Amino acid sequence: MKLFINRLLISAKRCFINPYIYAMAAILIALAVLCVVIPDHQASAYIPVAILNMDDSEQTETAVDELCRMNSVFDFYEVDSEEQMYADIASGKCNTGFIIPEELMENCTPLRRAPKIRVITTPSSTLPLMSSEEVFMKLFPHFAIHVLTATFEESGESFPEDLHDRAERVFETFIDSSAVYRLEDLEGAEYNEITTTTKVPVPIYKFAGFFIWMAALLGALSYLNDCDNKLYMRMKKTERLFMGLILPAVHIIPVTILSVICFTIAGVNYDMAHVVIYMTVITLIAFVIASIVELTPGQGSKSHLFSAVLPTYLILSFLFGGALLNLSVYSPILRTVSALFPPYWF
């Protein structure tokens, strides 16, 4: 038991004097600092559309208010005059403008004499048609009620008292169920800005996954080196088994703790349970790999054999780990090959 504890302490000291551990720590810290100091990037999130309401009816005011408050890829906002709308379009503040004429609701029933909603846009724009859908969907229920009322009056029949409510319910169901131009998962939010603040993504999470795996393999290499030097000959089988498991874990723990600290500093979202499971799984994998190499027939040094293969495997682990390439967009065959490299799972 004393020999086991002595070897465990020596392994821990060996880990903390390993230059690779400090190199990995320096890279993780540098990435975390980079995440903090990298400047914010302003990106357009919504397509601004100006709307001028010259009709003082309650229906158009309600429709315009709904347009300005709704969740959509279009950010509708009101302007006070045509001059302001033209200035906003010319300056690039908005893409399209709608002008609702006076007495629109009052005179919307005649087919030929009904006032028209004007659409103002730049010649190269391809978006007015889509934003027109939003405007039409908000105004259509009000138009429909006027048309129905006029139709009953022209036929000399009385307008049913509950037809207005029934029609509104039908139109409301139709409009709300349309998800073509709306972001339904954002229901309930209001957006007053047309930009979002983002940062250039720094793959610190994937780098950490690779470094934890690299630390596990360094622990496996230490175990094989001890086996070559006959340091476990006087140990019991259970103690030797524990050394094979503990050496990768001893190397993994400091890298993992530093990774979690860097995640917190950089504001990276992570699941601690996922990190612990990942640590456990790769510790077992590193132990299995070391055991296979140790049991490989031959009289040569097992640690030298492992050292010869290790650089190539680490390079492949880095490439297939996802730190440089988003492998999810590649072919299923490539994603299957990536599963052979544990950093891809992190």
C-alpha cells in the first residue's frame, strides 16, 4: 500500500512538472482572455420597414399598432411624414415603406374607387412582397368586415349581430396559424432594436475537449513508461489496475478544472454533468488503450511504441475534434470516422 501511495504522489508531481500541461493551460487562458476582450460585433437582426398611417380610423390604428409590436423578421416602425420615410429609405435605415391613405377603411368597399396603400422601396429590393403579406394579414380582417357590411346593406338584408365576432374569430385563427413570415418560438417578445450584438466565436470548448483527451493520453504514456521500468512489479494486481486508471485521471483533473474556470470567465455555456461524464469515459478509454499496448506481443519498449503513434493520433484528434471544422455539415461517413476521436463527443 505504501508503494502504491508513493507512486501516486510521484505521478501527481510528474503531472505538474510536465511542460505539455503548462502549454495547454497557457492556450486555454489565452483563449478565455480573447473571448473577453474581443470587440462586440453589431449585426442586423431584423429588416426595418417604415409605415405611415394617414387614416385616423380605429381599425387602421389597431392594425398598425399590431404590426409594430408583433414578432416577425420585419421590424415595422411608424414615421410622421412621407419626407421622413423617403429620408429613411435613402439613408438605408429602412428597406421598404408603406403609406396608408386617408379614409382607407371608410372607402375600402368600392372595387374601382377604393384608395390604395402605396409601397415605397428601392429598385433593387426583393423584400416588399413579403412585408406586404404582413401588412395585408393585419388589415384583411378589418377590410373583410367592411365588405360584409356593405354587401348586406346593398342586398337590403340586416347585418347579423354576431357575424362581426364570428368573422373576427375565423380571421384571427387564420392569421395566427400562419408561420410563414413569423418567428413563432419568439412569441411574447417585443423588439425595439434592429441589430444584435455578437462576438466572433472562439472554439475554447472544443480546444478544452481536445486538451483533456491529450492529458489522458499523456497519463497513459506515463503508465506505460512505468511498466517499461518495472516499477509495478511489487504491486498487487488491484493496485496496478488502479494505477492504470489513476494516472490518466491525475493528468486530466488539473486540465479539466482550468477548462471550467476558463469557461466561466469566457461566458461559455457548459453542462458540468457532461464534463464529468466525458472525463470518466476518456479515462477508461485511455486505460484500455494503455492496457492493449502493454499486452502487445514483442520485447521492445511499450512506451516507445505508444510514443511513435501518439503524435499522429493527436493530430487526427485535433482535426476531427471539431475545433477547426464544423463536422456536422460534412458527409455521414466523415462524421462516423470522427466518432473514433473522443474530442468530437465533447
